[in-house]
Amino acid sequence: MVGAFCELSNDDGAWMVTTLGTVSVDRSSQNLQIICKKEGMTDGIFSVESKTKNMAWGNILFGGIIGAGVDVGNGAAFDYPSLIVIKMEKITRSTD
């Protein structure tokens, strides 16, 4: 859908984008909250789960606690999907 205004947020900040645009967000251990709005459509509200990257476990084994702590602190140990689909539906008005 073209022209929906979306706000994405986690504990690291908030980002805005108008669809079909793209936006880069800071990774976090917290889920990414998304709210999209467009006139004539229901709001699209979605929470995207933050997942620990596989490389984070390797860093714990080979980089030790300090390396793992750095990755957790700067968000490098976490990831969100690169493509997120938000469901919005056209609002139908009753003719009663």
C-alpha cells in the first residue's frame, strides 16, 4: 500500500516512514512496535519480535563475556526481519 504513514519504535528510538519507503532502525533486545495509519484504512498495529543472532552465541564462546556484553549493549546481538508486512483494511461505511 502506498502512502501510509508508519512510526516504528523500540527502547533505542523512534523512526518514521511513508510506504513504500524504507527505514533503518537501531537494533535492540526489545520488540519493535509499529503503527501505520492511512485515511480510509484501519490502523495497522504490529509488534516485531527481537531475535538473538546466531553469531552472538559464537561471540560468547570465542569472544568471552566482554565481547558478548559489547554486542548486547550496542544492539549488534539482535535482529529484526528485513521485510515486515502490516495488515490494514479498507474501512467500509454503513449506508443505514
